[in-house]
Amino acid sequence: MIKSIKTGIILLAALLLAWLLPWCYAFVFASPSWSPFTLYSCVTHGFASVDFDRENNVAGRDLQGNTYTQQQFDSILPTFYYRQLAAEGRFPSEIEGVAVESRDVERTNFMFRTSPGEINRPRPTGYPLLESMPDRIDLEPATDVFRITGEGIEFVDMETNTIDQKKSAAFTKVLRDKGFSFPARVVSGNPSTRKRYDNGYLLVDDALRVYHMKQVRGRPFVRRTDVADSLQIGQIFVTEFADRKSLGFLVDSEKRFYTLGAEDYKLHEIPVGKFGPTRENMMIIGDMFYWTVTIQGAESKRYVAVNARDYSLADEYRPEEKPQAWAEYAKYLFPFELSFTSPLDGYVKPRIAEVSFQALWLGLVLGAFYALIRRRSPGGRLWQTVGVVLFGLFLFVPLLVFGTAKR
């Protein structure tokens, strides 16, 4: 009994150390990292970043090493700083030979963000469907939610918790008439009323076809898009930007990234390379000329400039990522890290990360030292020594403190 209790205490202590030691080490030795705000310039046709000069004043810098004052930096990014330029009377009358006004820039500017934490979370079972053509200007919250089953679509009144049979039958019939195969594999929309207009939902049916569904004057509006089912679309982000040019962004099974046209339902690939929304962050800052796409994963970051007029690649930049010394040393100290949370999702559960075989060298040293100081202890010393070699400090400290369990 005493042996079992002591063994349990040692194992519990090892688990706690596997959680706390790496965290404390990072807390003490990690240094803050700063990534400058970077955009593609339609004036210099290159990437430029916000930086600081020696007097700690805001300045700009491009990849060629040129520096800019704050006023000069505003001028090389006229579509981003258009309000400031317009207020100072410095907004250009044309950009790349195209006559522009500040209101044109305001209408076409947009920002898009997505992170793994938003993707890797429980999906709702009910989706509000707004009225896309309300009687008044402002959008109104939905009074019901819908769910898509193997038999059709059901609208549930949120106040009475009853199914609206008439509305459900009407939407189910239109979906079936358009060839929709139930149930839906992907349901994506933005049911917030804090937007200028509503684009409804983009759906992927059981046959991997993509459909557009919204509610117009209380009646169903359903269109099948031109997206090929062979692409196997697995992730969709509905966009409701001010220029109404696109319906959404899509990601296929090969991690290729697309935009779907709002008028013609045509699919256009965005040349950003592989993008995994469940593992990488993405931010797009776009205007009428170029999009700056920032994709960041756990170990890499890249900037891609895309021509907004034909979706061609304008430029690409991968900043050099220099590993910090404290992170490199950690590989030789800890064989793994135990954590309960992750920036990739919102779940609280035990998970093992940062497995390092370099820590076996420290494990061998600790194992030899442990075998030396416990050489006269009765049985079990071999397995304890092997455990110290594999688990390093996590097991060495509890064994040293609590001793070897006796038979």
C-alpha cells in the first residue's frame, strides 16, 4: 500500500513538473518578439514596414533598406492612409494610371482575419438566417435558426422552440430542386447584424457541391456555384465587403486558397501557396489595387502581395526567422512539454508538444548519476534509471526527493 501511494506521488509530481518546468523556464528566459506591420506599396511596388528611428519616432522602411519619415510613409501607402492624406490635401488624383478618389478607396478597402482558434472549436447546431432585403436599412436579428439534416432543412423558432413546417418545406424543396444532396458538409455564414448587407450562407452538400443560400423577402434564394466538386472544399469564409465583389474565401483539400465571385459565382485561385486554416493564421488587408496577405504558422511567416484586378502574384516575402537562444536550450533540457491549452483551439485538455530527442543527452547523464547514488537501493533501480533517461528532469527530481519505493 505504501509503495503504491509513493509511486503515485512520484508519477503525479513528474506530470506536474512536465507541465510547470517548461512554462517557468519560458516565463523567466523568453524575450518578447516584435513583428513590424508590413504592407505592399502600390507606389514603390514593394513591401514596406512600420519601424522606429533612433529617437524612437515612427518611421518606415522597405526591403531595400530605404527609410521614410511618417509623412513619406503615408504617401507610399496612399490606399491605407487615405484619410490622413485627404485631410492634408495630399491624396493622389491617380494611382497606377487609374483616377481615384478617397471614397473609391474607402469602398474597396477591406480586412479579413482567421485563426486556428476560430476554426478548431465546437460548431453550432443551429444557424440564424437573416433577411437579406429587410424593410428598413438596418439588418434585423433572426427569430429562428436552421439546421440541415439528412432529410432536409429545418427552421426552429427560438421563442417557442418549435419547427416552422411551412418555411422548412419551402427551403427544402428549393434546395432539392437545385440538386442539393442532404446533409450539408460545410455551413458557413456571418449572422451578425453589424454589417452593411447580408450574403446568407455558402453550403457544401454531401456530394461536395457548393451552393449559395439566403432569404429574400421571406422566400428562399438558392444558387449552385461553378465550384467543381473535385476540389473537395473543406473550409469556407463568407465575406461581406463593401464593394460586394466576392461571396467568400474557400480552401480545398489541397490547401489551395480561392475567392468566389459574387456576380458570376466564378472561382479564382489566390496565389498564396498552401494554407492550412486549422494550423495557420491569415490576415488580408486589401484595396482596389493590391492585397497584402500575411500567413503565419508556428515556425514560419510569409507575406504575399496579390494584384486585386486579376488575382496574379505581385510579390512575396519570407522574413528570416532566427530561433531564440532560450528556445534552442530548451530542446536539451526537456524531452517534451505537457500543456493543457493551445493557441490552436479553445479546448482544455492534456497534450504533449515540443518532443525533443536532444534531451536524451541530459537524460543519460541524469540516469547515470541516479544509478550511482541509488546503487545500494533494493529492486526497481533499473526501471527507474531507464525512466530518468527517457523523462529527464521530470522524473529525476521526484525520485531524488521521494526516494525509491520499498517492497
